[in-house]
Amino acid sequence: QPVYRTSEKLTQRGLSSAGLAKAVRTLLAHPQFSAAERLPESIRTELKFPSRADAFRQVHAPQNAEEAERGRRSLKFEELLLLQIK
């Protein structure tokens, strides 16, 4: 279960860590949730990375530690690659 940090201001306004976790779970479970791919399919296939939407699900609602790590690795790789390209 991921733990989300919130500020005192957010907590005072009713958005605690548990509330934020619930909002993220709701968003990721929505049938229309999608995340535009930023890596070419060839790279994702070669590195066995999940789709971007699945990577977000794996990070925020993992079935196990291995799945969470796979999602994190994919999103970190994407971020670092895009920083290098800029």
C-alpha cells in the first residue's frame, strides 16, 4: 500500500494520505484512464516495460513488490531518457 505525503494545509482541507491514496486508486481504476506513451513500442518491448498506464498502476496499486519495481523502473527510465534528449 503506497503512502502519500501531504502537507498540513492539505490535511486540514480533508486530503490526508489515506484520502489521496483513495483518489489515486479511483483514478487508476477508471475505465477511461490512460497515459500517453512517450517511449517507442520497440524500446518498451526490448526492455520488457509495461505500457505507461500499466506502469502507473503497478507503482500505485502493485500486486506485489516485483510488480511495483517493474513499474518504477519503467517510469524512471522514461524520465531519464527524456531528460537526456532535451
